[in-house]
Amino acid sequence: MDSLSRSAIGSLISFKDCREDDLTYVTINAGDGGSFQAYQAAPLGGSAVPGIVLIQEVFGVNKVMRDLADGFAADGYSVLCPDIFWRIEPGVDITDQSQAEWDKAFDLFGKFDTDKGVDDLAATLAHLRALPNCNGRVGSVGYCLGGKLAYLMATRTDADCNVSYYGVGLESLLDESGKINTPYLSHIAAKDGFVPPEAQAAINARLRGHPHCTVHTYDDQDHAFARLGGEHYDKGAADRANGRTAAFFKSHLG
């Protein structure tokens, strides 16, 4: 199994390394004050490599996200996965195995400030570009809520390329698509319970044919089909999506 399917990959910089249970985090200063943590994963060796900002689902920087970061690092990328819920509750790390966990996740989602979240991701992008083990070329990839934010990374930041897995709420942000001037890849689940058919139709109408956008739809797949261990995980669809993502990053980041 390749690393992606095995895993489910300055002005703003003032960071310190810390370790919690053998996990490595860095601290990033937010542009409007305060600071937040980001899980860090990097390949062995001291050479500068491309970077990836990995954007969490609604369950925080949990093991799924850390495993993804480790998988991208194994593929040769320097990775930061920031805690985008820090303004609400720092250090969220939950699974999706119970109704109580889902209730908490959706409560956090409802309280989340998208605009400030994008600002924090822009700070993470600047942070990563300035790290010694990053060569300055950085993309992003996000899942669910993170898929929405990866789209906004494409419209609002200078990230070199961006990938969305089953992003939610894109249909309300399509007026920003004209700002996309770097490569953007979107994976859509045809039977996504959080992205209804009319939303998918609007996304496809606006993004298919866009000179910088590529959209893949996965028939018979539901939300989070690429989350290893999740209820809707489908290995075949996940492998196709992850293979496309790997090729996309290879093409646009090196």
C-alpha cells in the first residue's frame, strides 16, 4: 500500500519545537495576535524539499491527520498540520466513532470563523516556506472542512497548488473562483451527504473548464471515502484519489 493510501500527506514566524508523546509540534504566531500549534512531519535528511499545509477535518489534528502528515513526509514533503480550532478550543483530537464525538465536531464547525481560519492557514504557509527543510514551494490539501479551506487557499493565498477532498460549502464560494491562478484539484463524492446534487452541479458548472481547475467525481462514493478506517472508506476510490493527488503534487511542487 502506498504512503498516501496507508495514511489517509518571515514576518509571521516565531516558533519553538516541542514534543508531546514523541509527536513534534511547532508554534506559529497568528497575524492578529495569539499563537497556535501545528503538527510537523518531515522526511529524514537535511535537504530542502517542497512543503504541504495539511488541513484538518472537523475532528481536529487527530491520529488520522497525523498519519496523513507522516505519509506525505514519507513521500518527500515537509508538512505542517495546524490546529485551526485553536480560537475555539486548542488541541482538539477526537475520532468519529460515537454520536457524542460527532456532536462535538459539528459544534466546533458551527463556531468556526472561516475567514480567520484562512488567515491562520496563510500564516502556516509563510511559516512553512521559511523553514530550513522547505525549498519554498508549498501546496495545501484539505479534507471535509479542510477541503473548503483548501479551495480558499487557492482563491486567497499564493500557495503554489491546492487539493480539496470532498470540500463542504464550496457552492457558496464560487464567486471567488475567478481568483484561482494556480493549479487546483477537487475530489467530489457523487453521493456525498453533505454536498447535495444541486451543490455538486454548481461546483461542476463553475470549475470544470476553468483553466487552473481539475475536478474528479467518484461515483457511488459518500463523504470521507478516503478516510482510512472511516465508515465510508473505499479503498479503490481512495487509491484513485490519492494517486491523482500524488501525481498533482509531483507535477506542481516537484
